[in-house]
Amino acid sequence: MSGFVFFLILMALAVTAVILGLGIFSLAKGGAFARKNSNKLMRYRVMAQGVAIALMMLFLWLARSGG
């Protein structure tokens, strides 16, 4: 079970990194796309980080309880 959760952590971290990269690219490019999507990308990144942290906490709990 903890191996599956570890895989989910890696996926959540990858999603967070992709969203962060899109947000940085958007801000660097500027223009209409940045005005339209910067705030939305930031919210998605924060949600993805929250999921990653929750999965890390679940992984630690499973590792401690022997799961």
C-alpha cells in the first residue's frame, strides 16, 4: 500500500512542477494568456501542493503503522 501512495506522491509532485512551470512561463511571456490564466494556475498549483502534502502525511502514517 505504501508503494502505491509513494507513486501517487511522485505523480502529485510532477503535476505541481508542471503547473508551476506553466505559471512561470505564462508570467514571463505576459500578454492576454497571462492576464487570463495566471491566477487560475496559481490556484491549481496550491491545490496540487496540498494534495502532495496530504499524500506525504498519509505515506508517513502508513510507514509508521507498518502498512
